[in-house]
Amino acid sequence: MKESECVTVCQRTERKDERVKLRNVRTGESGLSFGCTIEGQTIQVELENGDLDSWEPADCEETE
């Protein structure tokens, strides 16, 4: 995802408490956003199986 899309996802997640559905285009995994880190430039994701992971924005796409 582009930087502007990442900023939008992070704002929705952090400011509006909205969990955004994401898919990792590299691994095929899906999950819901629950946070973002500015320092590491990653999106924290809760996977469908309940595990937690951090993805780089370049590996993410928003799904419905």
C-alpha cells in the first residue's frame, strides 16, 4: 500500500478505534489492524487465528 493509504489506515485505527481488514500480499495472511508504529513504520495486525504480527505497509492491502 502507498504511504497515503497507510496513513489513512493508521488514522482510522488509532483515532477512530476502527479495525481495518488487511491482507499481506507477500504471505497471503489476513487480519485486522490494531495499531501502528511510527518508529518501525509497521502496522500491527491481529491474524485470523488470534496471533499478533507486524507488517510493513508495502506488504499490505485493505480488503473488505
